[in-house]
Amino acid sequence: MRTRPLTEVGRPATARLVLAVGGDVASILTACLLLGSFGFMLLSTSRQRHEPLPPMTARATSTPVDMVTTTSRATLNNGHPTVALVEFADYQCPYCERFESETVQRIRSEFVDTGRVAYVFRHFPLDTIHTNARHASEIAECAARQNQFWPVHSYLFSVKGLTDDATVFGGGALAGIDEHLLQNCVERGGGRDGVQTDATEGRRLGVKGTPTIFIGPIAADGTIRLRRRIVGAVSYDALRQAIEAALNQP
């Protein structure tokens, strides 16, 4: 049922009240206050539903750490980078989606494509609040079997919260991938182990929310010596500074 504007609701209600009380001013004022309160609640609800995400900020939590991890199946590098950026993310997380589009793409262009930094993506679905995130991660893992992880990775972020398999399987949305094989892999649980491995590693490293980013040098044996952890919607400028600091460390 279509909701009428508040001004349309208020006028007939006030007119009926005037007839009922015979011009009782106190009653009219009371009714206006009630109507005004009702309108305020409607506006407050509307703001909550359409409240935009806060801007990316340099005030995300950044702390030094001293841990070791490895690259994952989803690693981008070009040449012989000396520093790695490891991101734990959730495909249904709105901050992760915006971090991907506004920050990661620029970092990849400036640092990864130029061979200075390796970018490692790890799945960390927040199952209690994002019920579709794990399934989306399993789809990405199955796409990796066709060497199509990164196109599907970008697509899953672009749909901003997978709601059903129809958004992936069918319609030719994913060029260059066999959707039938992809669907069979997902239905057989072919992506579960990879997703669980990432989530387990995230918990070992103390990850509790997304996005969580680690930065550190790559050792001669290929392991990553994590030196900094950044939690939250970090801005491009702040992340760039953290990467530059890692690159400049002896």
C-alpha cells in the first residue's frame, strides 16, 4: 500500500479533530504535538534506512604486530615484490565493497602492477550477520579452479550482497567462465575447504571484523612477516602511507 506524504495525513486528521472538540484549543495543540512527533519518527526511520556509509577515514585502527603468514591461492604480484598487503574481507560487507572500489583498485595500480607490493586476498565471512557471504566466497573459490578468481571476485563485490545463485549462474554475467562447471563445483562443496582455511587463519591472526589489512615484508622463504594491522575503513592516503613506510624499512 502506498504511503501518503505526511502533509496529506496531517490535514484530514486535524480537520476531524477540530469538528470533534468544537474548537478546543488545548486539544488541538495536543493533537498537533502528537502529529509532529509521529512525523519526526517517520523522518528518523527514513534516515536510518537511507543513511549513507561514513566516509573512508584515516582514523581506522592501526597497530603494530609481529606475526607470520603465507600467501594464499588468491595472490596478485608482478615481478618480485618485497612487501605484501593481506586483506581479510567479506563479500557482503558494505565497507569491504567500498574499500575494494575506492582504495584497493588504486593500491593495485600504484603498488601491485608496478611490482612493489603483493596483494593477498583471504576470505573472512561474517556468518552471524552476513548470511550469504560464505556462499559467495565458495563461488569465488570454485572460480579459481578455472583460473577465474579475480573476475568473479570483482563481480561478487559489484552485486553488493549475493541474494541467490541466479545472479551468478546463468545469463552470461561472467564472461570467460563455464557457469555449469562453476555451479557443479559449488553444489559439491568444492570451495568450502579454501574458505574455511582462510577463516581459520584469520582467527589465528586475531581478525574479528572486515576489512582487516595486514602489511609486512616478504621473507626469502616466501612467508610474510606481518608488521602492521589496520582494521576498518582506512582511506587510500592512510593506507598508502603505511605501505610506503613498510617499503622504506630496511
